[in-house]
Amino acid sequence: MKVLKAYKFRIYPNEEQIQYFIQTFGCVRFTYNQLLYARKKALQAGDYVTRLTPAQLKKDYPFLKQTDSLALANAQRNLDRAFKNYFSKRAGYPKWKSKKSHWQSYTTNNQKHTIYFIGEELKLPKLKSLVKANLHREILGEIKSATISAKNNQLFFVSILCLENVMSLPKTGESIGVAYCSENLVQMSSTNVFLSRKSNSCYQLKTAKKRLELRAKLAKKRKVLLSQAQNYQKQKRKVQKLYMIIDNQKNDYINQLTYFLVKNYDYIYLEKHPKFSENAKFSETDWQHLLRKIQYKVSWYNKQLAFVAPDTKESEEKCFTIEQLGRQLTTS
């Protein structure tokens, strides 16, 4: 079965490459906003089609010629998709892109072998030099596109989209019920429970946030702006790094968990309406993340997924327990 599969790697561009990425982010953002403005004016005039294109923008703004043309074309495609979702009532009205956003990105396509790896280095269109990458996984499929993203223009990543042939996993004949758990994200009806790895990052984050509040109070006492308080900014960067570490650990755990389920069980029954806890280790967002991953992996590996709801209204008012899920699993 051929599927589109994405790989994400950390990249380490040099100063010249960083400046090119920042320039491309700006050009893509400018193109998107100009097209959005033109589309907004057209809609106000009762016209659902605008004839403005990135090629026409290049005539009025020559600096756009210095960047990747495919990145600008993808900005137009992203805007068209955003309006399509808006008119289909799947999303809100498209918003302006801001340079103040922590994350910036652009997407380019692989045309005639313009995106490829040479060892641990990545070749991208419009860039003459190779970008160093942490290639921790082997790419097996055909590269279709690459998305360069950056957080605060300091941490850089590349997401490689590939067309890959995925083989079905062997049938096991086993079934399992999975319910939400605030501590480990899931609670299973099987005795073979998949537990998260122990980590003290949450405790470190709690301590770092308290220290950040103390740094803010000291800066206020000294009548120094937070943007100019070096100790505060240093501690703020530590807190941001810990947030990123925790997010990466959660993503890795969810990836391993979902693959564990589809590999070992042919029939997976998920809790339909979980009761989420506030200030829990795993939130509703993490549960939705798990759902997205397990749904496409079930499709890839030819397994079956079903959602189970409580039997009675009384049980809906309470927390859905794994015992209830196990009982319904045996009667399904």
C-alpha cells in the first residue's frame, strides 16, 4: 500500500543558510498576506475569484525573485486550501501571517531531483550549499516535498514528505480496549500495559517556572524591563527548552504506543467520550494526537478500529473505567 509518510529531522544551517531561510520565510509570509488581501477585496466586491498570482507579485516586488518560486506557489495553495475549508465550514476565516509568530515555515517541492540527501547533509532548491541534518531514520520512499520550519529563528527543522510503500503487519487475532488515563494517557483492558518512560522533566519545569517568577519579581524591584533583564531572559530560555523537551518526549511516547497497538492487536476499541482532567500529565490535546496517529496507522497496516461508548447514562456521568470498557469489549 502506497502512502504519504513524513519524516522530521533537526537541521543545523550555517549563518548564510540561516539568512536565506529567514528571507524565504518573509517572502512566503508577504506573498500569503498579499494574496489574502486581494482575495478579501474580491469577496467584498462579490467576486469569489482573484487573478493575482505570485508571478504577478514578482513584477511589482522584485525581491521575491531571490527566493524559491515553489515556496511562493505553495503559499498560494495553502491560502486556497484555507478558503476551501472556510467555505466548507471546517475552519474559520483565514488569518494574516505575522513575523512575530514563534514558528515560521515554508514548503518546497522535489522537481527533477532537487531535494535529496548526501550522507548526513540535505540539498534544497535555490541553496548551493548542503545543510547539515541529524538523519536519525532512513528514508525509504520517494521524496515529494520538504518543509523548513524554525522556532524563533534559532532551532531549525525539516519535514520530508515521501511516497512510501507500507506493508501490512501480520495478523494476531487479538483485541484490546483502550481508555483515557491522565497519568499514562491510556489504560488498557489487556494485562500487557504499555507504560511511559520515567522522566523528571515535569518536575524540572515546575522548578524552572518558579525561578522564572522570582527573576521577574527581582527585575521589577530593580525597575528593569523584562526584555532587558539578562537573568530573566536566560531563565526564560531554559523554561522554553524544557517545554520543547516534554513535547518531544510525549510525541515519541505516542508514536511508540500507537505502533505497539497496531502491531500486537487486530481489533482496537477506544473510549468514545473520555472525561479529561485539568492540570493532568496528559491532556485532551494529547488524546486527540493519539487518535490522529492511530487512525492512519490502522489504515496503513490493515487493522480495525472502533469507538465504544458507556452503556448507561449513569456511566456517562462518571469517569469511563477500564472495567466498563473490558465488559463491553467481551460483549462486542
